[in-house]
Amino acid sequence: DVLVLTATLLYLIYSCLTSTSDYFKVRGIPYLKAAFLVGHHALITKSSMDFSLFLYKSHPRERFFGYFQGRIPTLLVKDPELQQLIKTKDFVHFQDHGSRTIGGDLLSTNLFHVRGKTWRALRIKLTPSITSDKLKLMFSQIVDSGDRLLENIEKSYSGEPIQVNTITFNFAIEMIASCAFGLDSSKDYTQTAEFISRSKSVYISGYRKIFRDLINLFAPKVINLLGLSILQPGTKKYFLNLIKTNKEYRKISAIKRNDYFQQLLTLQEAEEIAEIVISSRVIDNKEEDHIINQMHHFPQHLYAKNTKLLTDECITSQAFGFLWGSLDAVSNTLTFALFHLAKDQVIQEKARKEVEDNLVLHKGWTYQSVREMVYLDQVLQGEM
């Protein structure tokens, strides 16, 4: 009896663990065959960047394919045209996107982690705040951060090698602090110094991270039960207090800046007065913005117009998303680009000439002048 019970139990466990193994096969979708339990060994043995490259190269001729995160089937879309359709016309049919976090975590209300109807509604509300016109309004702040980057490079120059990664890292933090959190980084404020210090160590590392990743892979629901955050203790409290303080300061001082933080505050104010924030008058209808504009394809009955989503916690989460998603990407790209430019004088001179010609043509740094620096863009693209 004990033997039969044990065998039955093992069979049920095995059936549960392998219940999704033929998910893609029965649907006729090409897929990367999974190893038992882990999904793919590369998910554990490789860094996230190397694993992404491993996935991309696994099906070089396919427009899309499936793979497994543990036992969870995941669809990876490679074709840009299909990606565009998913983001726009067919957006309503796609509910979730694989990212997970624990309830109450700083990232739990971030656009890349919320799921289902909340994800749809929040993405639509945030769409007008990330168009090219809005980026253009923030350009002067980015230029100011760039000027200080050049000053730091000049101050560091002594004929000896310099730590470019430190300089570019500080530039990325300063730019994010200014645009996403509303901080003035042009002066040596204590608030800014603390922000930089906090930003350098927001995530757990070492064995704690490995343990959490393994739990997330095999039993993702346990992450919530145990409260296993990817962030260091105190991180949420600090950034939430920072957002509330800056919000109150702007309100009392009647200050408005052309930054992402202000756009989030504007959306929050619109919600508080029950204003319909998603309408034709707030969405940029320019040709270059149509890719991120879902409202032309989104059934109105599926969107609760007066739903209040932009709480202080949500604003903090969106601002933190810039730090989470952009800090390493910006600093690493600039570091490698500067390194290769220093090694190759021919490329360096060609890029410098293009920059100088555009600055003369547009009488300084402008949004349009940067868009016309095609060769410089190619140099940066080569580092990504």
C-alpha cells in the first residue's frame, strides 16, 4: 500500500511538473526543448544578457518561437513587424508578459511587472508621456547632464588612464535623477548625493540573489509567500519618501518642469479630478509616434476611464523603472563606445566631424541635431 501510494504521489508530481512540456508542440509553434525542471540550463548558468543572446541565436530563421522558464511556457517574438502589431493593433489580445515581482514591492506597480487589465489600463494611461515630443521637452536637462559629463572628463584628465565607467555611471544616474525623479543635479545637494549612493546598491546580490532566482524559477508563487524582494531592505521606503517630498515641494512652490516626473504628476492630478486623460488631445498623432499609440485599436468598453492607478507608489515605481532599466544600459553603452573611439582614431575623427558639422548647422545641441547624427548613432548601436 505504501509503495502504491508513493508511486502514485511521484506520478502526480511528475505529471504536474511536465504538464506544460507539449504546450508549443500541440500548437504547432517552434520551440526550444526544455530540460526537466529547470527549463533550460542556460537560464541558470548564463547571465541574463548571455541567456538572451543564447535564445536569439537558437532559432535564427524563425519570426517567433517558444521556450520554458522552469515549467512556464514563454513566447519570444523576434520579428519587428510582429512586435509592432502586438504593441498596437493586437495589443488588446496580449494580457501578460512574463515579468514577476512580489506584492507590495517597489516594482510591483511598475508597467513592466503589472499584469492583466491593470497592465493594459496603466500602459494606455502612460502612453502619452513617452512620445518623442515629450522626450524633446526633456532634452535640455539631458544636455545639462552631458555638459557636466564633459567637465568631469576634463577634470579627470592627467595623461593617465581614467575610470570611464565611473564617469559614465554618474552621468546616467544624474540624468535619471533629473528627468525621472525631479532632482536638480546641477548643485551639490545632500539629497542628490544620497540618491547617487542609494542607486549604486539597490539590488540584492550573491547567494541571496541566487536563492531567490531558483525559487522564482521552480515555485514563483513562493516568492510572494516569503516576501523575497530583489531589492535591498529600505529601498522602497527611501524612493517613496523621495517622490512624496519632491511632489509636495513642487506643489507648494508652484514649480513645473518639462520632465517625466512632472508628466506623472499631471496624470495623477487628472485622475484626482476624474478627468479623462486618454483622449485625442493628449495623444501625439505624429507618424513617428504611432507605434506606441494603442488607443486607435483599443476597445473603449475594456478601459475604465476613471480608474485611479497613479498613486504615489505607482509614480515611484514608474520613476524607479527608469533607474532599473536605463542605468546600466546607458553607462555600459557609453563606456564601450568611448573605449572603442579612443582605440580607433579614424572612427573617432569621422564621428567628431559629424558632431561638429551638426552643431554648426543647428547652432548648438538640439533634439533635431542629435537625430541627424547618423554615424554617431551607428557607433552607439554597435555597442548595444
